[in-house]
Amino acid sequence: MMSSTGLLLAALLLTPQAIAAPSPNPRPTAGQSITLNRRLPPVRTAEDWGAWAKTEREALMSKYGATPPQKRSQGTNLITNQNADSSFYGSLAIGTPPVSFDVILDTGSSDLWVADTSCQTGCSRIAAFDSTTSSTFQNLSQPFSITYGSGAAAGSLAQDDVQMAGFSVPNQVFAAVNQVSSGLLNSPVSGLLGLAWQSIAASGHTPFWQTLASSGAWTEPVMAFQLTRFINATNAQPTEPGGTFTMGFTNSSLYTGNIDYQNVPSTPTYWILPMTSMTVQGNAVTIPTGSASYSAIDTGTTLVGGPTSAIQAIYAQIPGSQPGTGNWEGYYTYPCSTEVNVAISFGGPSWPVSPADFQLTQISNSQCIGAFFELNTGGSAPSWIVGDTFLKNVYSVFRYSPPSVGFAALSPTALAMNGVNAPAPTATIGSISASATAGAGGPGSINGASPMWGSSIGAIGVAVAVSVGAVLL
Ligand SMILES: *[C@@H]1O[C@H](CO)[C@@H](O)[C@H](O)[C@H]1NC(C)=O
Ligand SMILES: *[C@@H]1O[C@H](CO)[C@@H](O)[C@H](O)[C@H]1NC(C)=O
Ligand SMILES: *[C@@H]1O[C@H](CO)[C@@H](O)[C@H](O)[C@H]1NC(C)=O
């Protein structure tokens, strides 16, 4: 049932060079210019007068010392699920006029980068950023590089206006990248949006999301993900609807019950939660405690990696499982006929992972590869990387203040999106309803911190059709 997609996925995970099939269904090229529809017609309508009156009043209040009502807002970005849950990307726009790009949404790192037109390696068949077409582009001419679990990217830092889901940050620092590891970017993806904290930004600068959250632009200081599952869908296409990313609110249509928030350790870096318990087939397994329980909650990683002892304990509960060999070293095989039920708690409820997500791929008549693998992280990196294998099973919320991660059960509406073949969404930049000032950020550790787990692997493509509503700011 899942052999072809699964095998492709598995191969991509370990040998990223192996990809590069042509798009089966070419669409318009990503990254074309966005035509802005100006909302002001030659003759003022009542709506125009209303907007004028509001601006006039706020300007006067500001001039004479009153505080204008703060504009708080919320936005939604539709996600694409690439190559049967290998990666999840969204869309944003850079520059003046804004040009849209598909970017991996990665809560496991903190830098925004896109390939630029000078990129020669690792950038074939993707839309590239052309700085010469943006009137607001500024080259900071500082070198940038970052290393992920699945590759690296390097280029130089720049500033420009960045828009996403109706939000705009002028002068956002990002990297225009001209070297990308083979296989890190898969058409139509042009780069990556880091959604973790500034403290681990390789650039040292404030991430897009953090500028918005800290400026009070959001109705609520949260961003949230609902991620779809296609790993066990028959005939999954290279791109499928991937779910929903929201900024400034949680969409109560997508979850049921309460969101259980757990605080991240002081001084946020990655989105870290301690993993407090795990069951496999209903039996508790021994997992490390203390700082060895720290888990990065990472939308940019496909699977779940953890300490060797814990991974061994998981597979000890699965009769017929064995350590993988060759390319599968660090992974385990187990009988495909076994439905493996893992559940994980981070201090609150125990969240089940579906057997479909546990079953990464079939490698022989009877044996499958499990989605939990051995990972030896170094230094101050968290011991566990909890990626999409887990996150497809919950509604996940990343809260700025107090810094915490919340999970809730997916609603029937959200679950109904799993495995339903449909066109992947087009770019949803949205009309701009709020903007914020990019934080100062400081020089920080350029070329320093190297968040280890970036996006994973995927394929082929759909494109970005682009339309942005009126920009009134
Ligand atoms: C920015 O400047 C650096 C060094 O001066 C240069 O190598 C790079 O190509 C420039 N980037 C862009 C996007 O213009
Ligand atoms: C895929 O897995 C989910 C979760 O276990 C299940 O509800 C669904 O029926 C499965 N789909 C197929 C096509 O087997
Ligand atoms: C919330 O999600 C539902 C289901 O996808 C969608 O129809 C609705 O428009 C969303 N609400 C907002 C405010 O985005």
C-alpha cells in the first residue's frame, strides 16, 4: 500500500542527493511579482472617507498625546505537505513590490533565508530572490551560514520588507543564500522560515515571528500548527494540502477541548519541553530525566529522534524488532503487521501517535522501519527532536508569553483533511492588516550557533500563484 511513496521518502531522508524528479504537473513559476490592487479609486467612496477619518483621528490623538488604539490582528497561512509528510511549507513575500516564496516552516531554528539569483549549488529549479527588483532591499554584506541535520546553507545577510499571513515586518533581516546543500531545497521550496527564538539565530537578529509577537501585533501571543497526514494515503501526490499555520490566534475549528500549555525552560532557545513519560503498546518505557529529557518541538523535522537508551526501550516493547543496518543504522525494523501505539507526555496529557505515523516505510515483505530513531545530539542541544511524526497527531501552539508550547486534540474538521487528495494551496500572503518594526537584534553570533535540525526532504512541484490584497499601510 505505501511501498513506493514510503521507499522514496526513506531514501530521501538518508540520501538527499537522490531526488530531483521533474514536476509531473508544471505550473507557473514560483516567485513571480505580486500585483498590488490599490484600494483607492479616483473618487473617494464612503469606505475611503471612513479610512481617512480614522487615520486623521489617530494622527491627531497621537500628536496631542493620546495613545491610538493598538492594531492587533491575526492571520492564516495555508501549508503544503510535501512528499507524503516529509516536509511542510508555507508562503511569504519579500521586497517591494513583494515577491512570494515557498519556505519550510521550521520551529527548530530561528533564521529566515531564501536562495538568491546568484545561487549556483543546490538551487536548481527553484524560484530565487532577485534583490535588484526590490526598491527596499538593503545588503548588510555580512556572511551568513547555518547547518541543519539535513544540510547547510550559506550566503549573506540583508534586510527587506517581509510579509506573511497579513503581517508585514519592514527591514526584516534575512539571508540571501547562494550555497545550499544538495537536497535541502526541493522545488518549489526556496528557503526556510525559522520560528524558534532569537537566542539561537545564526544571524543574531530577531526572527520575523518574534518581532510580531513582541510588538503586540498579534491578538494573542501565539502561533499554531495543524499538520495533515498523507504517509498512509493511497496515491499521495508530491504536494498535498498540508494544514494550517496561524499567527496571532488559535483556530478553535481545528481542535477540541483545552490547549494544554507547558512552559519552556527559562531563556527560550528552541521550543523545548521536558519529555516526562512515554508508553509503547500501553507499557511505560524508561526515558531519561532532567535536562536529558529536553525535547525540541520541531515542525521542520520529519521524524522523532531520541537518546539511544530510550529508542532501545521503545523497540524492546515490539516483538520482532531489530536494529537497522547500512543506511538504516540508528533506525529499527519491526513487523509491518504490528500496529505500534506510542504515547508521549510532556508534563500534561499523554498524546498518542498513530500507528500510521510510526510506520515510516516498508523495506521487505514483512519488515517496516519505525519513525523513532537514535539521535546523539551534542553540546547544549536537546536530547529529543520531536518532529512531524508526533505533531501530525495534535494541534500545536507556540506561545510567546509566557513562553510555552501547548497541545490539543485535533477536531473532526482537522482530521477530515488527512489523506484527502486535493490541489496544494497557492500562496496566501494575505492583505496586510498589521505591521511591526523589526527589532535591533545586535550582531550576535554570526556563523555561530548552528541549530542542527532544519527542514527535511521532499519533492517536486506546485507553484505559487500570487495575489495580494490591498496594502493600506
Ligand atoms: C551582498 O553583498 C555581498 C558582499 O558584499 C555579496 O557577495 C552578495 O552577493 C550581495 N548579495 C546580494 C543579494 O546582492
Ligand atoms: C491512515 O492512518 C490514520 C490514523 O491511524 C487512519 O485513521 C486512516 O484510516 C489511515 N488511512 C488509510 C488509507 O489507511
Ligand atoms: C478556521 O478553520 C476553519 C477550518 O479550516 C476555516 O474554515 C476557518 O475559516 C478558519 N477560521 C479563521 C478565522 O481563519
